[in-house]
Amino acid sequence: MSTPPSSRTSVDDDPLARERGHLASSRAALRAMREDVESLDISDVTANWVNAQILERQIGERIKALADLSETPLFFGRLDYLHAPGADRAEGAEGEKFYIGRRHVHDGDGDPMVIDWRAPVSQPFYRASKKDPMDVGLRRRFGYTRGDITAYEDEHLSDPQDPSVAAATSKLLQQEIERPRVGPMRDIVATIQPEQDEIVRSGLGGTVCVQGGPGTGKTAVGLHRVAYLLYAHRERLARTGTLVIGPNKSFLHYIEQVLPALGELTVRQGTVDDLVAHVEVRGEDDAAAALVKGDARMARVLRRAVYAQVRMPSEPVVVVRGSRRWRVAAYELEEMVRELLGRDIRYGAAREALPQRIAHAVLVQMERSGEAPDDRVQDAVARNSAVKAAVKEVWPVVDPAKLVLRLLTDAEFLAEHAEGVLSEQEQKTILAVKPARSVKAARWSAADAVLIDEARDLVERTHSLGHVVLDEAQDLSPMQYRAVGRRCTTGSATVLGDLAQGTTPWATRSWEEALGHLGKADAVVEELTAGFRVPTDVIVYASRLLPHIAPGLTPVASVRENPGFFDVREVADTADVVAACEELLRNEGSTGLIAADARIPALAEALAAAGVPWLAPGEETTAETRLTLVPASLAKGLEYDYVVLDEPQAVVDGEPDERTGLRRLYVALTRAVSGLLVTHTAPLPRQLT
């Protein structure tokens, strides 16, 4: 790490002062860019108020994207190229240097002062090495304190004799990874590693599945891939849309600032429950019922039930126009119905096509009798009351929620359509004990809402987005995968998860199976095994559980030089747990107290009695309140500088089976960035000892 000698006073002789000067100039240039947008006068360029509203919104988004966050450095690295590259090499002239940052910044003449990290010329910052310098002579990393440059670190990539930091782990990189966490998740543009960068920059056309253990950065990789795709394919994704799906609201709140910090403000975020919110969820299934309802076989049952509503015609259709009567025989109607069923199109689309088929048959008769009907006549016939009545009888309207309600409350109806698909016991498992009188009165569960979404798609095609990121995917049921897959049938996806962290009875057994349910069987599966977040001692301890929860999965290997703080203590009561929290709060950064859901009330009472303020998951930590009380069921995806894990055996016992409990424990053990303190009164789970 380099800092200037104290004897240097000239800016020209002081590299750090020169870099600080470039930072100040870049900030001024960004300010000027923002002021230029703010001063735009659109009064003479908009044809109407609608155009004006759209343009004003776009200008507002641009102004937000150009915000200069005082504690977020505008650039974090510099590349000095050796030569003026050819057409197939990075842009630049001999001796030219590029500053790599979160967004593009240019001066008044349009010359770049900071290059967007997603630009091709920035790629060597993440990929270049001594073995493959990519025509880079010097790579410089900057160290920051509250937005000001305080240090820099150089790698002379094209000099094989240089014994610089390239031979060891970058100190600045380590410091950035280990920097205390207060507030929501932050971006990792300054610390993206080569294997992560390959995933981030993979093309829009293909789906990528990332298997990554705790601390490997899979969530950050997924979010940065969205940012990269929006940069590389902005117009296309502006039309089709992008969506990030997380496991719960707390998790989404935790990650919600990452993309805005990278200048991306248009990406929607939500949960699977948000996607399928067609009815109010007020009920809850037991594990057995949820397992059957989430099984992919339910899609077959629903399809049977939907298309069983079609009835073969037994009467002809007689259309009266003026003094003429036109008759379409029942056998002709049946042929039309069977042809539409054979085409495998959506139920609703086929229902809309049927009156046009009937009208066409009438028009053929008209032409044979010497008339010359046009398209307007065909549309009029299709709207004829006799045709409408026939369609209503043969191909009735299907209400997806009513259909699912009937399946779950009418034993005979379910048996008819589940025959050969679900066993009698499975049918009994999902039948409601007390049938609801109406859709509004029903106590729908989360799994029921997914079934309704499946039925809706059978009736009418679900809108597809350009790209979907699915995080913590290992906990989804096959039917939930199908619900997500419907949102990207014509687009691509980034699937993120860890098989060892699956904590639902229907947790994913293999990525190949999950991707099949998603409709992306040809996706590329990548594995991240280098742990950047969890300290060595902590991940080694947690990995004792892997043979019991995910045999064959590659353990995470921490690349942290700092082993981190780790301790296991036997305590007497909750007062000792509070004391452990107070001990860790003396350190800088955030602290999480993670416990079995059933123990949360008692711990909350103990914290209150001791006068220790705390937050719930999803609430933003502040300098004054840095402790979060976290139920184990909500810990997934969250991270804290220090963690107190209360009563591991209670975490295991809180789940319906031991394997799921051990997986929940594995999640809780791996939330710490700098230190973990395990407290217990009861004996530890045997798998840890």
C-alpha cells in the first residue's frame, strides 16, 4: 500500500494528492452533468401533456441517477494501458489511463473522467493478471475513508519481475470486504473477483444458475449482473422489464439500495407471493398439504380441470341475418372444438377464437349462395346472440380462483381430475376440512395462490419480462418455480441459491430438477466456492454440518486472511446472552442476535430489561442502534459484522425435521462477517461436536 512521504509538498510530486485532485475534478464534473439536466427546458419540445409527463419523469430519473453520494467514492480503481490497442482491443491511446467507477462521468468537452465499471475498457480491472495482463501496465486500487481517498495500491501487471501486491492478497481488497456494515447491503463493484465477473458479464440470451455457499457473493453477483445487462441492453430491457425476486420483505429491504447506488432505478423487486397475489392469503397449510400443493403434478391436475370445462356441442347453431337463416351443424362445431383443443393454445385464446371459427363457416355458406360478405360481416356474425350462446355453452368462461376452490373443496371433482396423478391419501391431504362458501370467504394459503396463478396462466398467458433474478431459489417448490418461469418465458434468468441452505420441506434437491420446473433446462450452472464474507474459523465450524445436510457439496473455502473472532460459550440464562451482545457491540459495525423463533419474545424482554435497544430484520441500523434481533426463520440472506447465535439446539428443534433444522442452523451460523459468538445452555447438536 502506498502513501506519499511527508516531505513531499508539491502536488505534481505527490501521487495521492494528484488522485485526490482528480476525484475533486470528477465530483465537480458530475455536479455539472446534473445541473445540465436540471436546467433542461422541455416546454418547446413536447407535443402534448402526456409527452411532457413522460419526459419529466425520465429527466427526474436521470437527475437521481447522477446523484453524488458523499460517502461513496466516484471511482475505486485506475488502469494504465501500455499501447494504443487495435480494433479488437480496449479503447485508449499509449500512456492513457482510465479511472474505473460506479458510473460514467465526463467533463465539459465530453471527455471521460470516470469510466463505468460495466464498460468493455473496464473489464481488465477485474480480469487482468500477471499471467494475462490484457495490455495493462498498471492497476491501481484506491482506499477510502468516508468518501475521501486515503491510500492506493499498485500492481505492475506487465512486469514479471515486480514483486508487488499481485503476488499476495490485496490489502485494500481485504479492507473493503471486511469494512464494518451499518445500514443496508452495499455494492461490490470495487471487489468483484474474476470468477464473479465472468457471471456478471454473461450474455442476456442465456440463463445462469449460481450455486454458492455462504459469503461467496452470489446475491451481489446477481444484482450486479442486472446492472450490467441494463448497461449492455438498455433499450431492450426498458421495453421488457427486469425483476428481482427475494425470499421475504426483510431481505428485499436489505438489498434495495444496491442497484440505485449503481445508477439503476427502474428494476422492480418483489417476492414470489407478490407475483401470485390474486387473492388475499389468510390461511396456512401444514407441511404435508403444502408439499402436495407445491408438487409439479398439480399443474397436470389443474390443466385437466380447466379443459374439462369444454363440452362437446350437441345442437347446431342457427344464425339469422335478415330473411336468411344459416345453420352450422353440431358435427361441424365439434370439429372446430377438437381442432382448437389440439392446438394446445390458452383456454381463453381458444374461447375467443371459437366464435370466429363459427362465423367463418357461416361466411363460407354465404359465399356459396352468391353473396359477397367481408370482414365486417364475419365480425357481426361472431357477435350474433346465437353464436355467443353456443360458445357460452360449449366453452364457458373459467374463473381460476373458483376452479381452484372447487378442486380443494369438492372431493369428487378433485378425484376426477387427480386420478392417476395424486394418490387418494394425497387428495385427502389437500382437501379443505371446512369448505368455504365463496372465493372471498376462503382462507387461502400461499400455496393456494400459486395454484390460482397456474390456473390463470392456463386461461390467459402471463406477461413475460426480459430478465428475472431469483435469489434464495433453493427454498422454492416446483409450482413456485413454474410461477417464476412464466415471468421469463421469452426472457432469461439468473438463479441464485445454495442447496445446503434449503429450509423448506420441498427444498430443491438438484439445480437440474429446479431449472426444469423453471422452464430453463438449458441453463448454465456455475459454482462459487471462494468465501469472501465469512471468516475462516466460522465457516470451518459451520461446515461440520455439510455432510449431514448436503453431502457431496463443496465446502466454502474462506479467502480471508483475518480468521475472525469465534467463540462457543455455555451460559446460564438470557441475561448472559444480553451480556454477550453488549460485548460485541463494543466493536465497530452491526451485531445480529439470531435465535429460534420461539425464543425471540424472551430475548426481546431481556434486552428491554437491560436497556439495550434493538431493531427488527429489515429495519435499517444506525450509529445509535446497531443490534438486530433476528428470528432464525428470517436470517437467510442477511449479514452482520458480529453475530450472537443463541441456543443452536433450539434452532434445530424449531423445524419439522432434523435435516431442515440443521440447514436452518447452518444459515444462522454463517451470517457473521467479522465474528461469531455461540451461546448455549442446552447441549450443542451432536453434528457440531
